[in-house]
Amino acid sequence: AYRRQRQMCIRDRLDVAPIRGRKLLNLDSEAEGVFTVSCAGGSMAACTLPVVRAPFGGALLRIRVAGLTGGHSGAEIHKGRANASILLGRLLRAMAAETELRLVSADGGLKDNAIPAAAEAVVAVADGQRARTAAERMAACFQTEYSRSDPALTVTAEEGAAAAWLPMDAASTERAVCLLTCAPNGVQAMSQDI
């Protein structure tokens, strides 16, 4: 509370209108009273992905990736931790390779500066058993791949999910899954001098 009050007082008294610049010098160290000269280089992008929804006969499944370590995108990004949203995309792609799949909804991550620790989707699939088998195979791959950084990682595929909307059509599903798997994630470049 003290820190928040102090920030509000500074913000209210500091007129930043005349400040102009093309470079940022970040003095944030995550510790009160300590300044570190660096820049983690955060960026936000708002992406609108147009989708077409159409009826699709099939089993509804709720797919969930959970139990990841997560962490702050500046303080833990170099540790190679799994991103639940990216894993969800990989999982959906593997399931779609085994059976027809239509995405109903996807949700993951809670903050724009955190590594997502959980993500879930509702999908309609032509063959529920083949989809669940693909999910089990990917779960084993993920658990091997992230055994050190995310030892509590789990993947579930449960039948009987409720759908609030119609599923996306095949093309919209493919675009959404591509977005989940292809979004830049993790350290993009590192200084070899430091």
C-alpha cells in the first residue's frame, strides 16, 4: 500500500508532457530502492483474428494445460519455462492431425507481463477417443521436454464441455491454432557480451 501511494504521489506531481524521446532507459530492478540499468524490452500487440462459426457435429472436449511454473516475463524469461498458451496450440495441432477438430474457445494467461501457467480450450472433435489419445501422447512429450522447469505440468482432455458458441469453421480454427503456436515467445535475442 505504501509503495502504491508513493507511486501515485510521484505520478500526480510529475508533468511528463514535455518529455520526448526515442529511447527508453529502464531503471526497474524488481527491488525497492535498487536501480538496474537495463531494458527487458516489453511489447504489447492487439491482434484481431476474424473467425467464422459454423455447426459441427462431434464430441465436445475441454482441453487444459496446467501446473506450469510460470513467472515474470522479465525476471524468469531466460529460464526456459513452458508457456501454457503455446503448449495449448501445439496440443490442438497434434489433435487436429488425428481427427477433425474445430475450436470453440481458447483462454490462457492472466497478465501481459507473465509467462502463462495455465491455458484451456473447448473443442469439437469428430473422434473423441483419437483426440484424447493424441492429447495423452503430447502430455508425455511435454512432461519430458519440461521435466526440470515445469515438473507439475498436466494435460487433461475431458468430455462433456459446455459450449457457449458454435465452433469455428476449419479455416478459422487453423488460423487460431497457428496464432497460438507461432506467436513469438521467450527470449528473442541475448547479448553475447554479458
